[in-house]
Amino acid sequence: MIRSYGLSYRELEESGVMLPVIHSEIEYKKPILYDEKMNVKVMVFDIPTVRLQTFYEVTTPGSDNVHVYGEVSLCFMDAESRRPCRAPETFVKSITS
């Protein structure tokens, strides 16, 4: 998802900002078979401040049904102090434009 906005997670970490997962949920609705192709749709509804909350839908090309719903919350964290920090302005601008 981050790469699709023209950002690099590696560059985010090199700038001193980490983005660890602080919460995740997953709801399996329908199995996906071994070696079956999947489409993962990632949605962000709120402009991130200290927290980035993402929502996921996993589908397959052969089905109109969602196989998996997911939610992941991440926290922007200063790599040196290990304390929460605000999302970098470049990150916010990239995902809101």
C-alpha cells in the first residue's frame, strides 16, 4: 500500500520513523485455495496522525465474494526514542492527494 502512494517504507525507516503493528483483526469468510490468485484491496478512511488504520478486503478473480476482511492499526514511532510520533507530512500528503 505504501509503495502504491509513491513512498518507500525503507526510506520512512531511514528517516527515523517506524510503523509497527499495534492491533490486527481478520475475519475469514470463504477459503482461498492453494496457488489461487488473490486481489488485496487496502482502504484508509481517516487521515493518519499518530495512528494509521487500514482495512482490507481479499477477493479472487473467480468470485464476486469477499474471502477475507481485515483491519490493521499501526503507530508512527520515533526509531530512536521508541515513542509515538506524528505521521511525517510527506506521508500524509502522499496518501491524501
